[in-house]
Amino acid sequence: MHFNQTSLFKEENSVFTEPEQTGEKSDTSTDQVQPKKKAKKTRKETLNPNLPVRITVKESKDHRCPKGHSGIITVGKKFVREELRIIPAHAYVERIYTQTYKCKKCIESVEDIEDLINSGLFQADVPPALIPHSLASASLIAEVAYRKFVLDVPLYRQLPELRQLGYQTSEATLANWMIKLAEFLMPLYNELHYRLLSYKELQGDETPFQVLREDGKSPTSKSYIWLVTTPRKLSEQVVYYAYSPTRSGAFAQKLYQGFHGVLQCDGYSGYNLLSDCIERTGCWAHVRRKFYDAFKSHVKDAEMPLKLLNRMFKLEREWQPLSPKARRKRRRGQLKKIVNCFWRLLQQIETLPNSRLGKAIAYAQSQKVYLNRILNNGVIDWSNNASERNMKTFVIGRKNWLFSTSTKGAKANAIWMTIVESAKANHLDPRQYIKKLLEKLPTLPAFPKKEELAAYLPWNQNFNQVLEA
């Protein structure tokens, strides 16, 4: 029989009511049906061409030739080799004073003898401390944040190295710093969200996260981290994480409030509550993943749909460098025929509804309208894998952090990850970006304007030049 049973779309049996297990997914880029062998490891060394270079010229120790003659003349230098040098982390204490000055003219203008003692004295301005009554500096906070959110080193595992550098503190102190400075970065975090909503195309995803102390919830219950990113075709890249105690569609409405455009996401039913101003598109990687899993389970009928899906992804990889307009033209001209063939094939397959293949077909057919929309859009990618890779970064970190103790900690994680991943997406060094933000943002007013915050966005060229200086 043709697989077209509506019972599978009820909430209790839906194939898309549970979140995707980000980080534990099958490969979506294989050209062949059979899984490829792992690439052979190589020992080839590569260097980033942007690494700074220092020239060292070794001179004769006694300025004599091998025969002992003096008065040798320099005629040039010969290249011998190059080595990669590492400067280990080191710490030092910076004691900050403010210079006190006296103005003679101000003293001369004093008429009252009682005011003469303190008149004419003033001190140089000193930037406020990041955290009052604390040893925290921009460089120290940037290092702690970099190690946690880029290298995935939990705070408690950073304590021994800090101790070796000469500073002994507690995990609670570091955690409080992360929360406090996340609040400090909140205006920039909100500005990134505002910029996101102004684009015409976005990608979204979500994953579970555990928060131990949450009002009205048990420590083992699930909270969620939501992700919104810009497609790779856009020059300004934003990777935005948001914490929510639930996975309800109400939070999706709040997250995308004000957005008018195309959203690429998976088939989770919570996205059904989004405004009519948002046009949803699907993700072909989610479809391929389910057919791939069915094929791995030795379901022969999954082979032909998987071949068609592989052909789609092969063409998409070839078209990735093209402009959105050119990619849209090729999708409508070449890819549309393969897609139509795929849908016709699914109607001809007979399988049990609850089998792996049956669920794969059910998911694909339930998403048909959303998947076909990508054919008419050259900006949106054929899959949502780019945003899933950003979510996988969070998941890898989560395996090390395990959980957040409080909702403040969960929100702080979302803010820091947004800053770090947005910096990386715009080809910035996250450590240097964080350091400069913590040095520059204190100079702004308490409630900075959007044009003032714009100077610190990760794609701002002027700010990038400051980072490179």
C-alpha cells in the first residue's frame, strides 16, 4: 500500500516532536550510499599565513673566518629553517596609580585662605574596575572565558594552572565573574539579536540543557538552548544562543518576534506557532539522515532514495561558491527534477509505518512543503548543517560543563557562547575580541545607543583593525 497514514502525525507518534540529538548524527555529506572509509591520517604540517614572523640571523661569534682571519664583511644571509615558537602563559601584577597634579594658576586665583590647602589639586582619570574590589582584569577574564567556551575547559579544571601562575582562587569566584561580565556584555548581546531579526534569512535549532536550580522544576528536568544564525552566504555573521526553561512554541514566538523573512529549521512542531510573516523552509540533511539510518539497518528500499539525496548534496557542494542568484537558477533548473523524482519514488515504496524506513518517509512527506521552498531561495543552504555545527560546539562544551547551577549561569553561558562563536564566524580571535570588548565597553555610557554599540560588532572593520594592531 502507499504510505499515507495520518495517524503518524499525531503528537504522541510524531517523528519530529523530539529534539535532534546534535553531535550524534550520521554523516550527511557522503556521495556514495556505502559509508566511506576514514581518511588516512597525514603528518603534513601547515602554518596559518597570518602568524607573526620574527627574523633571526645567526652571526659569527668572534667575527672571524674559519681560518681565523678578522675583518670579515657581511655579504648577505642564507635561509636555514623555520621553527614554530610558543610563549607559555605568564602572569604579573599591575599596580595602578593615578598621578596627582597641582595647578599654579588655580592656586593663585583662590581668595579664601581656608580653600588654599586643597585647591589646584587634581588627579588623572582612571578607567573603572571591571569588577569592584576584585583582581579581575580584561586579560584574565578573556583567558578564563577563552578556556571555557573555546577550549571547553571547565572552571574547576582551570584552577590548578592559575595556581601555577601565582594566583589562587575558587571555582565560585570564577563562576561569579562569568555571570557578572555576561551582564556587562548584555547590551552587545541584545544588539546582535536585534541585527539578526533585520535579516531576510535565518537558520534555527535547539538542544536540551540541564539547570540544577530552577523555580518549579526538578534538577533532572530539561531546559533548552536555542540557536539562531545567519546563512553562510551573508557577509555579516551572527551566531546567537538563547536560554529557555522550556522548548515550547511560545519561546520560539518570543525569540523570532519582529522577524519577517525565511527561517530554516527542522520539523519540530513548536515552530508551527511562529507568525505568518515567517516563511519556514526545511532541512534536507534531516531527511537524508533518516534514510541513511534505515539503509544502515539493511533496508534495501532505502538505497534509491538515499542515492537521489546524495546527488542533491553533491550538486549543492559544487554550487556553494556561487552567488545566491546563480545558485537559485541551478536549483530550479537541475535540482528540481531530482527532487520531483524523489517524491514520486516515496509514493511507490511499500513499508511498515513504524519501521525505520516508514518513519523516514513520514518525516520527509510531512516536510515536503518546507523542503521544496528551498528551490526558490539561493541564500538558504540545502541543509541546516551550518547551524547544527554551531549547536554541536555548545554540545561539546556541555559534555565538559555538564550543567549550570542556576538560571543566571545558563543565561551567562548563552551570552558568552554568542560572543565567542560570532567572533569565530567573522574570523576573529575570540580571546583578543573579548579582551578588547572588556577594555573598550566601559568607556560607553550606562545605556549605550545602537550606533555606539555598532562599532563593537564583530564584522566592524574599524574594530577589527584595533584587534590586529
